[in-house]
Amino acid sequence: MSKMKNDELAKRLLEMQKQIQAAVAKGDFVTVMKLSQEVGQIQQQAVKETAQEAMRTQSNIAQPQAAMQGMNGSAYTTKGNPVFTALPGGLKIIDDKYVEFGSFPQGKNGEVKKILWRVLENKNGQMLLLSEYVLECKRWKDEFVKDAVVSWADSDLRKWLNGYFFNSAFNSSEKSQIIERLNTGNGAFIHKDVLNKVKTEHAKHNILHDDTFEKYKEQGQDTKDKVFLLNVQEAIDLFKEKSYIVPQTIWVANKERTASATNYALESQAEIFPNGQKQYSLNPFDGETWAKSDGKGRKKIKVGAELIGSVSYWLRNAGSGKNTVAVVERGAIFAGGANYFCLNFGVRPAVLIQT
């Protein structure tokens, strides 16, 4: 796609996003639905055209210099020249850690780029991939229903991932490599009666340690998905670094679990006020948080420089409270969860592919 055409498309999408925001403010959800469908169709066509152009001009993986360049200009965590290892199916793995696979809007104005995935597992001819970046900002469910039963199987986010995202992000060749995965362990991870008995501060706040989560697990409805989110157990097991209690706070972080957002994800739900000020739904962590109360009043402290810039994202488990879903914030797993209608959480897709 030419730069001029890409710029025109980005401008059109930005204008339509503003129209959607205006319709939401007025409560005109018919218009919201209509415009959202149009945006989806435009983005899908852009992805197809970009993928076709990419197939004509380049291989599945970018050149080393480009492949190692981060979304915001920072380099990936690799020293020296990246090592590319060829895999069956035409893929290449970068330093045993990353793969580029599929395409999705990622630039500020909706520019489509290849998706960078972190390799969480690589065994038996299959790779479990997690997007390195939060790719979108979306609600778990599109409509709020008081005291609703929260279920990954019935979530609108699951439908979006396996519908629009799957069809727009991957070409036919890539789709053929994606394995439909049986996902288990989708239920809440902490029971209310357990919380009443366990009086530690972490348990009261539904914060999980690596060695305690098993005690509170309950099973949810199993699903078969081509695209999915990690569950709580996977978010603990699949990251090599040990979690730690952040000093003076009540949260348990793991910097490998953190993720920054693409510029597209940051802009997708941004709201511009009449005074011109922009408010983002996804808020990158600025390194400041409230200290644990010491009985003398609360104060803000600076913590976790390695966590700065990370954004919060959904997991696929129901939370322990009503209308809640488990989330990752600042590298910590909050199994108690956040309200499923909240717009402050991002989407970090995962796929299982055949190599």
C-alpha cells in the first residue's frame, strides 16, 4: 500500500473513531454499531492489501535491524546481532524468543505492521505465542448487565479475537498454521469463602503468589479457540523470572509479564475533551504508586523502574467478585479482577501454531 493511500486511510479511520466517540456520548448505539462495522471492514481490507504487498516484496521475517526495533523505538532485550533460526513452515525465530507472524494496525494513525510474538513454549512441533505488545483496547463484554455471570466462553472479547482479529490479522497460509486449542482452567481462581478464612493482606486483595494460586483454583467452561488470552495459571507458569513483592506495596510483580501498548492501542479508545486535552483509556504506568498503609496515612512512592510504561491487560479467567475478570497490572496478577465493562485494559492475544 502506498504511503499516500496509507495516510488517507489513517485519516479516514481517525475521523470515524471521533464519530464513534460522539455517538457513544449521545447514546446512539445504532450509529456506533454501524460505524464500528465500517471501521472493521476498512481495516480488514487494509490488512489484506498490506499482506499481499508484503508477500511480493519480503519474507516472513523483517531484516535484522527492523526486526529488533521496538514499537516505541527501544530495542528488544537482545545483545549484539540477532540470531535467526529457520523453522519448518517458512517461519524464523529470533534469538529463540520472538517470531513475526500476521499483521495488524499498530501505528498511531492505524499503520499496519507485522505482529511480533514472544515464544512462550516451543516443543513437539508447536509454538505457543503471546503478542509482545498489547494490540488493542477493548471491553470484555460490550454490554453491561448487573450481576452477570462472567464466562470466557460467552465473552464478546473471545468472539472478537476468533472472528474479526483472526480474519484480519492472518492470511490464508498463516491461518492454516494456527491450531485450534482446547483451553481449560477458565474459571475464578479465588473463592469468597477462602478469602474470609485467609487473613493475609495479599489474599484480601486477591493478589496471587507463584506458590499459592493452586489452592484457590476452580474450573470454568472449557473452550476451543484459535486465538485466546492467557489464564492465571499460564501467566504464572510461562514466565521464567520469579515474581517478587514490590517494596512498600501489596502487589507481586514479574517484569517478564509486563507489556507496553502499540500506539494504535493507545489511540483507539482515547477521548478528546472540548479543551483539546486527550484522555487515554490505557494508562502506561509512570512508576509511582500508593505505599502500603503504615497507620500514619498513605503516600505515593516511586517503585519498579523496570515496570514503567507497562499497561494493564485482560486474562481469560472470571474474577472472584461479581462482574469481574482477572487482569495483569504492572506485572502482577490480580485474580480478583476488574469490572468486565471497564475500558482501561488491553488485549494481548495468544495463539498456538504448527511449525
